[in-house]
Amino acid sequence: MKQLSIPQIEAALGPSLFNRNLVYRESLDSTNRLARDLASRGAPEGTVVLCDEQTAGRGRLGRRWESPKNTNLLVSLVMRPPLRPAEVFRLTMILALAAVAAAEEVCGVSPGIKWPNDLYVEGKKLGGILTEFSAAGSRVESVVLGLGLNVNWHPEEGLSPSVSLAKAAGREIAREPLLTSLLLEFESNYASLGEGALEALQKRWNEKSATLGRTVKVEVPGGMVQGVAQGIDRDGALVLREPGGREQRILCGDVFLVRPTDKA
């Protein structure tokens, strides 16, 4: 496996917002950590942090996300959107949509989105998004969106089965066109969001959901709740219909699919 070709990526991005401040390191502890540092020092919107090896990456709830060298996509974006803190999840949503579109275009693989921030193929985890932001009062100052996507890595089966795009597609995947497709798609989604197209983006998110209409358990700060996943609302909350018919709006939590043999 070879390193990412930054000149190839820059040539493909052309005048894109994401071609103005592209920061590459061969190895990093975490792309999000460097992106947060750059954001705190005034890095402009559209700053991209890339690496070929990540040694101490993090997922949600502090989980570790490590990646072998020269195999996967490890990227973090610095954004400065005119959003309130409660609306930041919209960026997670449109980045997930961009990753799905890029996988379909470049690899012929169509992932599903598992709320709130994971990508799955045939029940196996393909990647995840970690969103962090800083705010001053009711105004968001900066958002860092980190994406880890299994591309040419062949993960071992375990308690949480994983998959890569190469395994799903049956061939090695060139990472440069995958990354540029993802960034350009995200840029288009971001522009649409700014133009007020939230409903159309929300509809696409729900169409790509891997959990809607299914009975799930959701681990939330207060314990575990169960019901049928009804949809994702405009700010990214999961709408769950409980067995008694009451609908609950869940802002954060971990989702587990309830199989027919599971007990309620």
C-alpha cells in the first residue's frame, strides 16, 4: 500500500473550498486533535487534516479508533457554520451522506447509515464520524468533523464485526478519488444546507438509514429504552415509538438492533 498522493488530490479538488488549506502528516495520533488545535488558532473554514496512519484516534464515548498505515481514509475538516449548537448534528448528517455517495460512485458499494454517526455494510461497521465543536453562547465558533473509513484494510471478525470497502467491492480501492469525491459531495451538501435545503437532505438521510422501521434498543444516559425507530428529525434526533405507542425524541445514545430471539 502506498501513501496518499497529495498533488493528485489537489489537482482533482480544483477550486474547492477544501483545497485552500490541506494539511497532511504521514502519521498522527489523531486527525481531530490536530484539527481542533488548528481551529483554535484561527484555521479557516475548509481546512482539511489528513494522515496515512493514526495511532490514537477516538470514536464516540472515548472509544479508540486506530488504523494501519496506508490503508484507510483518516480525515478531519474544520468548518465555521452559522449554526446554533443544537444544529451541529446537521453537519454529521451531510458528511455521512457524502461518504455514502462517494462509496457508491467510486466503489459501487452502498453503505447504510446507523444513527447517530456510523456507516455499515451488510451489518458490519465500515466507518464512523466524530463531531466536536466549540461555541460562544448560542453561536458555534468552529466544528471539527472527523471521519475514519475502512478502505483497503481487512479487519478480523470479532465481537463487533467490521468490513472495508475493498472487501465489499472485491477489489483494491484507490483512496485519492474516493477522498476527492467525498469532499466535493460534502461541499455540495454544505452549500445546499446553507441555501435552506435541510428537508431534502433530511429525506436522503432517512432513505439511507440502516435502522428505520426496525425494533431497536437505545442506550441513553438514563438507561436503556426500546421501540421502533420512526425517523431522524431535522436536527438529527432519533424518533422512537415505544411499545405503548408514545414517541420519544432521543438526542444521543447507542443503538442496538433487537433480533427476534432477543428479550425486551
